[in-house]
Amino acid sequence: MSKATELFKNAIFNEVKAANFYRLAAEETTNDEARMLFLEFVDMEDDHARVIAKKAKGAGLDYDWDGYLKKLDKAVKDDEIIPKKENKIIKNGTMEQVFNLAIAMEETARKNYADMVEEAKDDALKQFCQELADEEKEHAEILTRNLRNIGMDEADRVAL
């Protein structure tokens, strides 16, 4: 399997994991504003996974991308996507711990896309990967801003 294929598989896995992380976080939180943010991220991450699989097919990477997405969907249903340690933090940790975990996840995704930029053979694919890296960086920044707001009085914070 080529390095590019591995990078695309890893990217898709991370997007599916992220979507399910945010879905679980939205279900578990008692903070309505955080729930709305997490639900917005669910939609974005779900969309990323499908767009990346489509792009991988279009890039001529010889792999069963539809089968891989189905395999990941089954793993989600079987609760095998989010590691037990992370699952425990989402369910029993503080809001700060959940946000820190989410920020780390977004930073990992950004780095993966930056690596994909380096591996991409054509300019269109490089641009696509760079756009994804930039979007993941923006997600981390949004989460970081929101993390700073946790525990502040509503009148003192910018927005959650």
C-alpha cells in the first residue's frame, strides 16, 4: 500500500473518530452552548470523511474507499473508534479535559493534512490537503477560545 493511501486512510479514520468524539461529547455534556458547538463539529467532520474518500478515489489511489468507510461505520456502531481512555474522559472528565482532548485531536488532524501536502503529487491535491489543514487549525483555534471561556461568567466571555 502506498504512503499516500496510508495517509488518506489515516485522514478518513481521524475524521470519523472526530465526528464520533463530538457526537458523544454532545450527548454527555450538560452545557447547552458546548453541545451546540460539538454538534456543529459532528457535521463538519462527517462531511470531511466523505469528501476525503471521494478525493482519494479521484486521485487514482487504488483502494476500496467505500469498503473502508463501511468498515469504519461498523466500528462506530460497535463502539471501537474512540479509545477507552478518551471515552472515559468524555463521559467522566471535566469540560476542560474534553476540550483539551478535542484540541489535541484537531492538531493531530492538522499535522496529518500537512504531511499529505508534502506527499501529494499534483497541485490540486496539495491545495485540497492544505485547505483541510487550515480548516483543522481553525477548529483548534475555536476550541481553544471556547476553552478559555469555560468557567467565566456569561457577561465576561466572548462566546462559547
